[in-house]
Amino acid sequence: MANDKAQWMEGDLLVILRHGPHGTSWLREGLDAALVAAAFGRRVTLLFMGEGVTALVPGQSGGPLGQKGTAPTLEMLEMYDIDSLLVEADALARFGLCVDGLLLPARAAGPLELSALARTHALVLTF
Amino acid sequence: MMRYGILLMGAPYSSQAAHSALRFARAVAGRGHRLEGVFFYHDGVHNAARLAAPPQDEPHLVDGWAALAEDHGVSLQVCIAAALRRGLLDEREAARHGKQGHSVEPPFELTGLGQLVDLGLRCDRLVTFGP
């Protein structure tokens, strides 16, 4: 049974990011969880949902508040072998974004695919 | 019997999250399930503040977590990175950073985010409470 489960699991961990890069630490702390899991050899999928898609808008800096911003962290994802990046298609449309113009290569996912993700990952963390 | 874990990301007294998480934790243990651990992350790390002094007619959340640990052997793990930047240091970290006094004490323990992933994958259910 456990082996069957392992075969259809796409990854160990799905991290859902629902906050933009500014104003709160949700995005940064969510990314930290993803990086640590990957550093421990877990397969991680990132899903940018809702306002979270704005994290992938290029050209954002930390700003005057002295916060580090999340762009440098996002650029490190590849080094941690986190290359499974999904963005909510509806949110992209809502914010007037296009999947080709994002900071990192990502794939747009529709509602049916999104609802299946929770079943194909052993653990889901939402930030 | 199921194995549960709790991820708490809400600060005490700011939102319902911490109150609900503690009640859920007691219910899990009370129904004979196994609560493997509670992980405090984001603003949830404030639940480990040793110096919390709420009014006497309100639930004392910090003491409540400590009692849960004592009664049911539940580990209380606090993300060290989220804690340090919010001023929550145990004796060792306080000494390391040259701070007078400490704000976290056992049964709470400062630990890494890897423990959250381990907890989540070890349990049948990881239940998240947040604002």
C-alpha cells in the first residue's frame, strides 16, 4: 500500500503561497519552509495562488523598509532543485499577468489541476 | 487512533488561532489519539513567550501549552529563525547573542524548520491554525 502511494505521489511537499512579497512575512516564511524541505532532500512543489502570483513579477526590490525582499530567495530555488513551480491561472488573469513574463519559469494551472494537487502530495503547507 | 500534528501560525490573543489550536490539541489527546507535536511558526512563535501575563479572567495560553506537554508528552517545537527575529530566545540563544534574560523556556524548544517537515510527514494529519 505504501509503495502504491509513493508511485502516484508527485512530490513530498506542496507549499501554497497566497501572499504577495510586500507588507507581511508570509511569503518569505513560506519560501523558507520550502527551501529547508528541499535541503533535506524532499521533493517540493510550489504553488503561487491569488495574490501570491505577484511574487513572480520581475523587477521588484526590497524597498525603503529595510526588508530583504523575496526575489533573491526565489532566484535560489533552482539551486535547491525546486523546479516544479505552478501558478494559479485565474489569478494570473486577475492581476493582468502572463506566464511568459514571470521572474521564473512556471506553469499555469487551472482549477481542476489545483484540486488534484492536494491528493498527489504527502504534505501541504499553506502560507 | 490517528497521529496528529499541529502547525500554529497565529499570535496569542491577536486572533482565534491559538485558542482554537489549544482546544483542538486537548480534544485530540482526550479522544485517545496521538498528538505527535505542535510546531510554532510565523507569529505563532509568540505562544512560547515565557513572560506572557494575561489578565486572570482569560485563558493563559502559554501555561496551557506547557500543561499539554506535561499531561500528554507533546513536544512543543518553535522555529528558531522566526523566534529570534521576534525576540524569543531561550537561555542558550540569549547568552549567544549577549542578551540579558531569556523569553523561552522548556517545555518549549527552539528548533529548525526541518522538524516541521518531519512532523508533517510523520503524522496522518497536520492541522494548521493561522489568523
